Amino acid sequence: MSVTKMTHNNFVRFFSDYVICDHCGEETRGRCYAETQQVVCSSCKGVLLDIDESMTDVTEGMMIVTYIPGDFDGESD
């Protein structure tokens, strides 16, 4: 019998700053778990962002995700 050790953090954070979850109202930086196409809240696991092919550009084995916040007016800060 073989035992495989699972790591505690099997996700990466998506947002650099905290955002408010639309589902539970808590602050989160979002989590992306391995082999998923969703960003979920760290508190309630509600889906914050669901990545589909129209939001990505696959180049030489890498996926680039473009995220534009709903309140973005097209001008830089």
C-alpha cells in the first residue's frame, strides 16, 4: 500500500487585492484550484469567475486569462 501526502494549499490566489464576494459578502482574493476553470470565493466557494474559451488566448502551451472588472471604464488609474 502507498500513501500520497496531500499538500494543504492546492490552489492559487487570483486577485492581488481583496474583493467582495457577490454570494456571501465576505472579502476574498479568489481561489483557482488545480485543473479547474473557475475562480471561487475562499469563504463560501461561490463562483466568482467562470473561464470559457472566449476569455482565453492559448499560446505555446500557456493560457492567458483576461479579466475586466464590471466597473472598469476603459481608462487607467
